[in-house]
Amino acid sequence: MEVMKPIYQDTYPVGEDWIYEVKYDGFRAVLNVTKDSVTLTSKNGIDLTAQFPEIITYCEQQRHAVDAHIPFTIDGELIVPKNILSGDFGLLQTRGRLKSADRIERIAAARPAVLMAFDLLIDAGKKQERRRLTSRKQALQELIHSFEGQPAAVKYVAYHSEPGTLLESVILHQGEGIIAKRSSSTYKAGKQHHDWYKIKNWRTITAVLTAYDKENDYFHAQLADEHGHFVPIGKCKHGMEEAERHALTAFFKENGNKDNNLLILPPAICAKIDCLGQADEELREPRFHSLTPTIAAADCTIQQAAIDLAQFPETVELSKLDKLYWEEARIDKLRYLLYIRAVAPFMLPHMINREMTIIRCPDGVEADFFYQKHRPDYAPDFIPDTKALQCPDLQTLIWFANHGSIEFHAPFHHIGSESPQEIAIDLDPPAEDALPLAIKAANLLKDWLDQMHLHAFIKTSGSKGLQLYIPLPDKQLSYEEAGTFTEALARLLVQQHPDLFTIERMKKNRHERLYIDYVQFGKGKTLPVPYTARKRTSGTVSTPLFWEEVNPGLTLDDFTIYTVPERIRQKGCPFASYEEARNSQRLDSILRLV
């Protein structure tokens, strides 16, 4: 069947009859579930069933839960999740090209795809196209909520009434854009409608046009590297006004040097190009924004393009980008800011609505530093005007990072609350080469918590140890109750392995044993937030781990500002299900103990 396709617009429509959804960057796909089969088909009619077995298996296992809705057909976007509002199209594209069933199964297990479901076409054998959109969405939500398996391979795409707020969140998560939909619209095949419009989250870079391909009308774009050499970054064809295109093409034909199909010019003509990203000498969905005759080719650099692609908030003026923050690791301020921008979607959920403590190192981690718990007097207006230091959004996070804030520490409760949002246990080895002690303690705790049906998460401290987290439903435990449970776990570890573990606070009395720091969990205490950098010369980061990584082969120096962004891209974030775990956490076993 032909799917309903959104029409591109530069801006979103507004009005009471419009609702807004996230536009995910993936493959459009239709999921069809009957009594006898589960199939996945692309918008072009290509069978994707064999390529994404995790979706098929999940639906087959869930048939009993959704039996009342079978047969049903769902319209959605197939993605490899990058974060909660965007997918990694490069990984999905690579996945789509695989032919080996064994390799597909391995990758599906390691980095599973998800179908983001946004419309319901058939429900219990009845066609839904003639129902209004909001009615279809409600029925779809009820169907998706009938699924019982976790982690979910099919997720519901919610809609929003405020497009500006949604687009701001999409920009934070570096998503593709949003879709505006008329709430009263029926489902119509193709683009013969005025009901669905897609608005792209463009990143705009400035590049040099150095070649024109006579056969396909593409212009080749380049950027200057750190040595001033121009390197290719991709090609662009669409978006230019016809008169401008005609003049530019004529200039290349008149002045360009021929090289097969190409007409080549020295670096001189600059243009702004909108795109969704750049990698491997390719621009993602490029279109011309404008020619820029006032910009010199030498100013079209890889460094500036990296800044533009990162979408830093316009409210923050980045400064002194070549300053070395980590001299030994050769990490300058720009690399640090690019790191913070990349991990911001994963850091901020653990910082919002909490009174923060930061460690500032304005001259680098090896120079003087100071703690800050209050809003600086010279902070701009967008920094919350409260006595305690807060970090509610991207612009605040980037502003503090731009002013030398290296470590971000958060308490365990929200502002105004007396109840912890999580339990945390700090596993502190006696020395950097004693990490195996923390690994053993973490796995013992994991076994016990599994027996109590409690979801636990683990991360590196960014220093020499590990930190275990148990997310808690809101206002379900007091600090006293949670502290009693945490102390009981610590004492149980010491009781079973007194030669390996201790709760002795005096270092001289620990005698090379792992310190189980349950006292660090409490009101007024803090721990480093996930993905914060640490004030260590090697540029290490407090990094969430998958439990299967917590084994004797673990090396904390592998998790640095250099490596963590690509690690997240390839493996995903181990804390991605943190909020789901919080909401589904059953505390019966804790309450019985305390």
C-alpha cells in the first residue's frame, strides 16, 4: 500500500487544528501483524522482514497481549535510536545493506532497531483511514500499551500542542525535525493533501565550491583542514534559485579546468549549505542556502563546520577555543565543548531540577580550581536567577562549560523534594590498579538486586572506581529508608568478604580493601552525573556501562572525552532505559527490609 507522505515546508503551521510530532531519521516502514505472520515493509514496497528480526520476534512474542487487535497494521519510522528523539541514519543504512543472516542477528542483538509507531491503518481487521487523526492516535496508543515486553521494539510516537518547545527539544537531541499534522485529517496515500508538513532541523555550514559535475549537475564542496589544505566533504545540487544556478554553472563552464566530467576551480566560491549532518565525505540531505561572496575560502574550515554542525546555542559566545584544558591528553577547549554538546542529551536529564555543584578549572585541570554552588553574579539572564546553582537546559550547560566548568555533581533528589530519585553506592578502590575489587563488588550487588527484582545501573566514576544506581519511583522512599537499605547492602558485602571490602571511613584503617561508600548517599551529598568529565590529566569521563562490560577486562582509561561520543553512537547509552526502569521499579523487597 502507498503511505501518506508529509510535504516539506520551511516553517510549521499554527492553529488549534494542528498537532506536532518528532520526525525521526530512519526508514519509513509499515508493520503488518496477522494470526499467521508478522511482516515489515518499506514505503517503496521492499520487504524488510529478514533485515530486522528483532522487530518481528518481539511482535510474535507479544501476540497473546494484543490478540484483540489482530490483524493490525501500523505506520511508523524504523530507527536505530541515538537518543530519545533521534535515530542514527548511518547505522541504520549500514544495517539495511547486510545480507548475512548471522551478522544481522548479531547486530540486532547488540544494537537493536525500534519501530517508532505514529499511525494505525488497520485495527482488529477494520480499516482506520477514514477516522480523524487524533482518534487513530488514541487507538494506536492503546494498542502499543498492550505490549508487555521490555525493552520495547515498537514504541508510540506522542504528539504535542506546542511546536516551538518540541523543536527546541529536537535541536537539543540533534534530531531530524518535526512534523505538523492536522488533527482532524484522514489518512490519504501520497502527497495529495494539505494535512502533513515536515519541518527540518537544518544545520548550516559554509563551504567552498571547487568543482561542477556536468553529467549530474552536482557541485562539489570542500573545507580547509588545520594545515590549510582543502578536503572534500560532499556534494550539493538542490535549493539554489534558477538564475543563481545558471550564473554559477556558466562561471564554472567558462573558467573551470576539465577533468573527465568535472570542471574544477581553485578554492574561491563560498556557499552556505543546509544539511542534516556530514560524515565520510558525504553531506546528509544537502541543499543550498545561499552564496556568500563576502566570506573568504580560507575561513571555510573543518573546525568552523564542526561548530556549526554541533548547533551550539546562539545565546552563548564561545571563546578561547584553542586553550588547552587537558595538557597531557592534548584536549583543548573546543574539543571539550564539542564533547559536552554531544553528550548533553544524556547528561541533562540527571541535572535538571537539581541543585548542582560544579568544579571549575578556568586555566585547565592541572591549574588552580574551585567549587561553585551558587549562580555567579555575572551570569547572563538565561541562567536561572536562584541562590542555588541550576542547569535546566543546553544553553546553561554550554555557558558553564565555556567558563571552565569541568565536573558537574548532582544530589539525589529534586529541588523542593525530601525523597531521593535514586539510590547510589560508590565503590572506591584503594588504588587505580585495584579496579577488580570494584568489579567483584558491583557484580555481587547486581546478583542480589536481580533476586529482589530491582533494576540497577552502573557507571565508572571517571576516577578509579565504579558507581551503582537504583532509580526510584517518585516519592516512594524516604532518605532514611533508602539509606537503611544501602547500608544493609554495604554491610552484607563486608560480612561475606571482609578481606576484600570495608565500610571503614578512615583510609589508614582500610588496609588495601575496597571502600563501600554508602555514606556518600544521603541528603546534601552528591556524585558526578553521567558523562561529566573529571579533573584528571588523562581526560577520563564518568561513563555509563552495560553490565556485560563489568568484567575483569574493564579498563577505565578507555572512557575519555576522545572516545565516549563514538562509543555512544556505536553502542547506545546504557542508561537509555533509566526512566523506564524508574517507573516500573517495584520496591516491595526494599520496604520489607526497612
